[in-house]
Amino acid sequence: MENQKIAALKNIFSSRLDTLSHLLDIAESHFAEDVESLLQSRIASDMLPFSTQIAFACNQPRNFALWCSGQSANNLNPDVASLVEARGHISSTQELLASINVADSKLLELNRIEFGQGLYVELSGLAYVDDFLMPNFYFHIATAYNILRMAGAPIGKRDFMMHLVPSIKHQSDA
């Protein structure tokens, strides 16, 4: 039985993936003639390209869902070749999120994250979410947003904060 914290996490991941999908819609309409260049765009030469930011953003909720179901982490291929493939990553991640059905007590379990070269960290489920998944998730979404902005896409904070749009009110409505 799913509880409030797990449900809230699913909602956060899902609504922000909707934002990422919205950003892809803008990318497609603004860069229709040169999507391939956009997919390879970077903020700095030592940073990963737009296409990889999409895959890495999806990896966080994806691996959360897999962990909740007792499965090992399984990162997506970072070499995203098209917006269709990027949308597929978002869609498959949304499906995994929807399949989560565990109690909040899952967040008390220990999770080991392997970094390679013999390095790892063990975190409680809550620390795994708060200190590892969420910072990485927002980093890659913000980086994708910033690459689009730098490339000239007509986006602003509203496009990044899409999850708040349904809650926005006008003072005259009060």
C-alpha cells in the first residue's frame, strides 16, 4: 500500500517529467530545421549535451521506481539520437513511476549506490531521494532548460515551473 511520501515523490517526478516533455515540444517547434545540432549543444565543452541531459534526468525517477520494486538501477542509453527517442525515455519513465506500489516504510531501507572504481555510498531510502536523486534530477532538467535558453529558444521561468501553472490565481479571483 502506497503512502503519502511515496505518492508525493511520484507526483514530483511525474510533473517535472511533464515539464521536460514541454521543453522538448518547444525545442521541436523552435529548432525544427536543426534538431540534431540542438541535441549536441552543451553549455560548456566539458559538460554533456542536451540529448544526454534528457536521459540523465529520466534516470533519476526511473531508478527510484526500480529501487521501489526491488530491482537494480538500470540507466538509459545516454546517446539520445532524436526527440522521438527522448520522448520515449520520458514516456517509459512515466510508466515505471505509475507502477510504484510500496509503503513509505521503503524509505527507511538502506540503498547502496555504486560509483565505480570500488566507490559506493550507502544511504537510507529517504537520503537516497533527498540527497542523491532529487539534486541530480533537477540538475539535469535545469541544464537541459539552460541549453535550450542559450540556443535561443523562447522560454522563461514559467516553462520551467509548469507544475505550478494550474495553481496560479489572479488577485481579482480571490
